[in-house]
Amino acid sequence: MSEIQGRQLASKWAKTAALLSHPRIASHIPPTRMFNGDNLRSMLRVHGMVVIKPVKGAGGHGVMKVTSSGSGFSYTYYSRTRHFNSFQGLLQALKKEQKGRRYLIQKGIRLAAISGRPIDYRVKYVKTDTGWQIRSMVGRVARPGLFVTNLCRGGSMLTAAQGISRSLSGAMVTRKKREMRELTRVSTAVLEGKFHGIGQLGFDYGIDRSGKVWIFEVNTRPQ
């Protein structure tokens, strides 16, 4: 059964905006805005923690966690954390790290974890000559000391069932896997309606500590 390679869509913003147009899916997408100083300030005020990532990029490269607290601001890039007394100091440092690339800001989600290491999930969905099929659903656990789970950054892989049962509970495995499959199916129908010709999708899901499933992003060139 042959896979259809399909169209590539690099822009995370275009895909996120398309999914936000569907009310059922929108409730599973963390609040997301384009990066600028005003948006960062207001999102930090509301959420306390955000993740910023390049509009175009893969492998966790350029992804930073930004937090505000009573003592100031900080950002973490890989295992390095820098602290700032002022918002302007934070903003200048972030812009330097961004190297002129366009970025998104997304509300930070406090993920369920295994031994303090956050876990998320990758669902690979491919179009074949008989229709769309789930090829894999795996959990990815961050390397100790990192918040990104990418395997190329030292994350480790396990089955989705192992990840859900070890980070939440065995009783939630069937329900959460079903939820990710259903969100994948509905999201793909939306994306296919907007972007004709897509053939391979990699959905990145997170499950927070209360068990809610979140869609972080969708890749059209899944590894």
C-alpha cells in the first residue's frame, strides 16, 4: 500500500489558524499569537509561562520557555536559563536569540510527567491509496533537564500506552488514545479542506496534569 508524499506546509501559523477555525478543535489548541513585545507582555501577564517557537522550524530548534514571576523574568533554551529584572531586558535577549526569524507565542502547558520529565505524543497519519491511516502513536519523554521532548535532543521514545499509564494512570489509556485519534481525524479533514494535496501529517499532542489533550502543532514533514 503506497503512501502519498503530499504537499509541504512549513508555516506553523497557517496550520494553527486553520485549526482554530473549527470550534471543536480550537478548544484543544493552547492560546497562540504571533510574537511581538505587546503580545508577549500580555500573554505572560495572563498565563505566567509561555513557549515561543519559530513559525518555520523542526527538531525543537529555537524553542524557548519564557516565565514571569514576582522576582522578574526568565527564559530557558535547551538546558540554559537566563534571568532578567526587566521585561525590556528579556525582550532584547529573546530577539537576539531569534536571529530575525518570525516566532509564535503559545500558552505554556504543564504537562504530565514521568519522574519529573515532561512527556508528549507524536501521531503519524498518512494518506494511502485507500485513505488516511494512523501509522504510529508514540510517547516522547524529555531528556533530564530539558523541556523539549524531541528525540534528536536526547528524548526517549515509548508507546503511547506506556506514556499515559506512567504519567497519568492506566485507566486513562484507552480514552486518551481514542481522543487523539479522533482529533487527528477531524483536524486532518479541516487541513485537507484548506490545503489541498497534503499527504503526511505528524501531530504533536500534550496531555496536561489534569488529563486534557492539547494539540501543539502539526507537521507536514513528520520524522
